[in-house]
Amino acid sequence: MDRPEAIQQIRDACKIIVQQFMKIHPAVRQLNHQETQDELLKTLHQLTVELETLKKKLGKLERDDASTVL
């Protein structure tokens, strides 16, 4: 696997993770336990931030690769 394929594989996995997060959010509301809901939503937010950081790093790597081609 070369770098572009690896980047695409990671992007595809990130997309699946985001889709699963979107399934978790509505279920959290149904727990009817505010303390647990707050903690879960906080953790989901942190995970989302980390996932976005990962995607930004991939974008930077792609831009760096594109600039070396020129």
C-alpha cells in the first residue's frame, strides 16, 4: 500500500467512525441519567476533536506531497 492508498483507507475509516458517532448521540439522550449523559457527550466531543485533528494531519500530509510534486 502506498501513501495515497493509506490516506484514503484512514479517511474511509474516519467516515465510518463519524457515522457511528451520529448513531450514539440520539441514544445517549434516551438514557435518562443526566450525569451519565453529560459524561458520554463530553467524551464523544473529545473523540470528535481527536478525529478532526487526525483528518487535518492527513490533509497537511497530502498538501505537502502535492507541493513536492511541483
